[in-house]
Amino acid sequence: MDHFNYRNDVLYVEDVPLADIAGRFGTPCYVYSRATLERHWRAFDRAFRDHPHLICFAVKANSNLAVLNVLARLGSGFDIVSVGELERVLAAGGDPGKVIFSGVGKRVDEIRFALEVGIRCFNVESESELRRLDWVAGELGVVAPVSLRVNPDVDAQTHPYIATGLKENKFGIDIQVAESVYVQAAALANVRIIGIDCHIGSQLTDLAPFVDAMGRVLALAERLGEQGIRFTHLDLGGGLGIRYLDEHPPEPAAYAAAMSYQLGDRPYEIILEPGRAIAGNAGVLVTRVEYLKQTGHRRFAILDAAMNDLLRPALYQAKQDIVPLRRDLEREPAHYDLVGPVCETGDFLGKQRLLALGEGDLLAIRGSGAYGFTMSSNYNSRPRPPEIMVDGEQVHLVRARETIQDLFRDESVLPQ
Ligand code: LLP
């Protein structure tokens, strides 16, 4: 459930009509709901209340400081994949002691900074990284807390670009060899094993792959125990899907129940890295119809938002719901392709959507709170949209719209 609802055919975010926000800040603009973010975070927190747990929001899904700050105030931890994300977490008031560092390409400077601020754990994705971590920690005279990200070879049954738990993916350490890498890790002077980590993919709408992965991770945990390798947490990653159009993903409670059932009375702390399930339906991208255009074959609605603002439809053929800010039940609907002004055939936000449209209408592209702004770019020299967070009746601009000058401020021409 989220807090974007119609009242008398007018779409509201919490207690504010979205059209008021569009009028004040212009379009396109991202609008987030604080109550929705909090609700979704708490749904995970409550679902795992019977186990010690830490929910580490995946910063890549939405890294706006206001979003991170709202979650930090709830006590959230954070899953990061770069020093940039770590700096954002710190700037937003996040606790470094609740930060998990994932990703296959951690640079020396990133490792050093993360050690200096004292993050909770490094999710190590290769033997080389393990050696690098040991070396950097040794230089700093500290011990690096680690878990190995194991690749369980489970088919997440999601879009191939966002499946990460198969043998052919670049992520993690093959679960078959993980045991021997743990043995190596145990022998290193400057790392301390504290967990096992596993993330198999994103936008999963079925529990079976999670259950399958958990089974394999628990089997590994048992083998490690037999070798005398001790650790305190299991990091189950993120990946729980959301409803964009007609999907029926499990609720966090059902996911937690399935995981708890498998876990039984094993004493591990559970760490989670959800991104999309917390932020996805807590945000919309508001856009205006610039032109309606009919060709021999199709009707197009040309929007002022484009693939540079919201890449998911172009990159993954993702389908997100697109709804009017004001429903006009008198008008005849028709099927439209909703496209942006960018010079690419792949620049669409929705295809063959049944909508009653007029030029100048305002639309909301739902499910844009995760992997929306964070994947935006300046392609075609388009300034990125502002981000706005609504809290009840309050409207806060949490990132201003970029200006054209911002785009080339740091560029220069060659000397004469
Ligand atoms: N942990 C790790 C190690 C990850 O790689 C990811 C996402 C997450 C957690 C969070 O997954 P979530 O709960 O959000 O599914 N840009 C794509 C999604 C890429 C996900 C990458 N990794 C999209 O827009 O669908």
C-alpha cells in the first residue's frame, strides 16, 4: 500500500494534490511520500521482529539525502556499493556502524575510507578482493569485518539484466568454492569473518528462488561450522519485487515467514538489503503531455519526461503504471505510446496504454521511487528533474532542478 491515491478523481500524494506540486516546481519532477517510505521500511522491520535483524536500505535504489535521512531516523542501516554512496549515507546522518559494503569492484581508496569510518561489514566478492582487504586493513592497523558474498547458482526468474545469482553472473563467489575461500579468510591476520551474504537478483515476484538460495546458504553455514568457522549473521540481500502493473509479489511478512521457517532456531542475526520494496512505490515521476501526434499506425503522446529521466522502460522494457493527475471520465480513451523528446527509438515510458489524453495533461509514472532518479542522466543535455518529498500536508524540495548552466559548468574550451 502507498500514499498516492485519488480523491474525487484528483491524484493526491498524502494530503497534497500532485497537480499543485507540478504547478509549483514544474515538470518533469520526482515526488516521494515520506509516509510510504516509512511504512515499507517498518513492514520489513516488523516482519523480522522475532529475530535479531538489521535492515540495510540499498542506497542505489534512491540515494537522495532526504530519503536516506528519513530511513536513518527509523534506525535503518544501509547497503552501499561505492564511496559516493557511503558519503551520502554519512551526510544524511546514517550510522556507519550499520553500513554494509557490497559490489565487485571496491577500489583501495574506497576500502580505506570505509575502514576509517568503521562500517559494519564488507561483502567480499572475490579472492583478490579478500587479499586487498587484508592488505589495506593491515596498513591501517585495523581488522576488516567481512562476509563472503556467495553465488548460489539459483535462477531468480527475473529480467536477465537484474539476475545476479547464476553461475554466469559476475557477482559473488561460487558457492562450491566458498568453503575454501572461507578457510583462506580465516587464516588472514587483518580480516575477521562475521557473516555469509547472498543476493540473487532484483524484482523477484516469487518466494521459491529465495527459499532455494537460503537452503544452499544454510547448507554452506553448516559445512563451515564443521570446519570451526564461526560467524554471526546471514545477509539475505535484497530483491523482493513490487507491483508495477499486474504483478503479485509476496509481502515482506510472507517473505520473512518463509525465511524464518528455514532458519528455525539457528541464532544468526538476519541482515537484509531491500531497495525497491521500500522506495519503489514511494515515488512517482510527474510529467506533462507536450503533444499528441497521430501517424498512420499509432497515436503518440509526447511527454516532457524521457529515458534520461527514467531509464527503466528503455533499458529493461519495464512496464510502469501511468495514470492521469486528474481523471476525466467524459473523455474517450485511446491507446497511446508515451514517448519522450530524446532522439532514440528506445525513448519510451509506456507503450499502448489506454488513456484519455489531451495536450497539457499531467500524468504520474508510478513505481518511480526506486531506480528512477538514481539512474537518470543528462543525455541530450537535459537537466535532471527536481526531487520533492511530501510529508502529510508539507511539501519539501529535496533536490532542486538542475539548470542548463549546471550541465557545462566544469567544462572548458581549448586555449587559443
Ligand atoms: N543488494 C545488492 C548486492 C544488490 O546488487 C541490489 C540491487 C540490492 C541489494 C537491492 O535490490 P532490490 O531490493 O532493490 O531489488 N536498476 C534495476 C535494478 C538493479 C538492482 C541491482 N542490485 C531496475 O531498475 O530494475
